[in-house]
Amino acid sequence: MTKNFYLELPSFQQFEEFTHEENYYSLPDDWFVIVADIKKSTQAIRYGYYKEVNLIGAASIIQAM
């Protein structure tokens, strides 16, 4: 299921199905979740620095590789 993980997930028909535990699946063992909190990103985007915020987010993924 690793290669087609998203493709093989069942789709939701109703928004409320997001709250049903049986609709959640573990990630494949060879996947990673990267979480980055870009300091003051909301303010930066508000002032038009969207590309810079995205660049920093992408850099956190590159750093993890």
C-alpha cells in the first residue's frame, strides 16, 4: 500500500465522516511526517511574504532528507 497509499484510501461521502475513527489509517512504515512551525508565518503571509514562508517550509523537508 506504500506506493498508492492515497489512491487506495476510501473516500468520504459526508463531511462528518472525518470524525469516525474507522476512517483513519496508519501511515506506511517507510513514510515520515514532517511538521514545521515557521515563526511569525501568519504575519509574514499577511505582509506578502508567502513565497518566503513556502521556501522555509520546503527547506525543512530538504533538511530532513
